[in-house]
Amino acid sequence: MNEAVVTILQGNGIQPSAQRVAVGEYVLRTEDHPSADQVWAAVRERFPMISRATVYNTLNLFVEKKLLRELILAEGRIVFDPNLGPHHHFIDEESGAILDVPWDAVSVDRVETLPGMDVREYQVVMRGRRRAH
Amino acid sequence: MNEAVVTILQGNGIQPSAQRVAVGEYVLRTEDHPSADQVWAAVRERFPMISRATVYNTLNLFVEKKLLRELILAEGRIVFDPNLGPHHHFIDEESGAILDVPWDAVSVDRVETLPGMDVREYQVVMRGRRRAH
DNA sequence: ATACAGTGTTAGACGTAGTCTAAAGCCATG
DNA sequence: CATGGCTTTAGACTACGTCTAACACTGTAT
């Protein structure tokens, strides 16, 4: 078992079972924005007998305990983002890949003053093509 | 048959069948952001024998012909937005309602200069609570 | 050691959203 | 009124996610 992940789980009030650690080892480290079934597939490579329900339960538990954030911006699916700090998202229309965009890379104004709305959080969602830079 | 809708469909190269006009009468006028099944339910009230597949086919046709825009920001579902001009979106966390926010109500800077990304379109997605104003 | 309680895991059933398919219907044209 | 092309239909199918009920594991009290 990975000690670092065990510590993170315990620090957030989660019993570190073998299955939860296996899910955490993958999903808390990845730079991707995997869907639940992608997490299931990745974890099964090292833990072949883990069940679908356990992976879904564990992901929902991690979201509840704020180890992951749920994003709803890819094609009709929920994906998970271990990057908890505020940031924006860029979706590559060619591959469907979701990239993080640093919070300070774009600036947004006047969100706080919208009439009739208490904005608790916001982000810019961009779509386009990746290119060489 | 609603003449205005018939004209819109014909002007966009769509044969105005009775079913397509019925879908158009609802979805091209609404201020809501209905899901496909909500459109199906609404249209069936006046056209009870219309099939699910026809509604889905028609919505996809409208999107392809640019009469509707597809949004992927509600809870795991695709919704349709007849407001084609650029605008932002506010999601009321209490009710799940999606509200349009005028393009000029917020300002966004430096999107064009992101290294490695050709941004073709973008929008600000806000979440929070509605309040009296 | 043994029983028990509480937590976690499992397979599979289920619900919902959306797509696909094959057959049938409609309608303009010759 | 036969033909061909487009449209619609019901239902099968797929994918994603949740739920359920049984089972397994762990730790504590006896």
C-alpha cells in the first residue's frame, strides 16, 4: 500500500481499505480528467477483482470529502479533477482532451455585480484546437 | 402549422414535416434550457403519437443546422439553448435552473493569448444562488 | 477462541438517456 | 397509380450510473 495515499485518506476521515487506496493511487495523481469508467478500467489493471460499484462509491466518497472535484463539461459525461485549486478549462475539440488553464492566465471582471445572482464560483470554459507553441 | 416556424425551417434547408414543426414550435421559442426528454414530454402534449427517436433526430438536425446550440453544463445532461448569440450561463444550485447572462455583463481578458491553444469560443460558467434584486 | 457489530465490498438488477435498425408511411413526380 | 426518396415509428440496444441484498472483513467484548 502506498503510504502517502493512506495518509491522505486518513487525514480526511476515510478508512484506507485496499480498494480505496488503489483508486486513490490512480485518481489522486493523474493529470487527466478521467470519467468514472476510465478510473475503473485503470484500477482493474492492478486490482482485477474490484467491482464497479466500489469504484463509483469511492469516487463519490472522495468528492464528498473534497479530495476530488466533479466536472460536467465533457461530452455528456462527468469527469473527475484532482486539481482542487481554482482554474479554468480548455477542451480540445479534436481529441476531447480537457486541459487545466491557470487561474491567472485569463482575467474575468464584474462577476460579483450581476443583478439577482450570488455567484459562489465560476470558471471560463474554452473550446478550440491545441497548437504547437 | 405555425407559419413562422415553417419559414425558419425552410430557410435552413429543413423539410417542414408536421413533427418537426411541432418540435420547433416548442424548442425554438422557449426561454428554458430543456433536455431532449423534456422536449419530448412537452411536444407530446399536443402531438401525442410522436416517437422518442423523432424528437431526438429533430433536435440533432436543428443543432446541425444551427437553429439550436447544445450545452453540456447541467447535471450530466445535454440541454438545448435556442439563444444563439454569445452569452454566459449561471446555474442556480438550488433549483438546477440555467439562466442566460448577457455577454457584456462580465468581461474576460487575455483568452486570445494562451500559449498552445487556439480558442475558438468560450463562456463563463457561474454557479450560485438566485436572490431578490 | 467466539460472537457480534459495524463497515466495506460484491455481483447483478435496475433506471435513464441516447442511438440504431428495420419496417412502414407519406408524398411528389412521371 | 407506381416509383423512389425522405420521414417516422417501435422497439432493441448500449452506456453510464445507482441501488440492493448478501457476503467478507476487522476489531472489541466476552
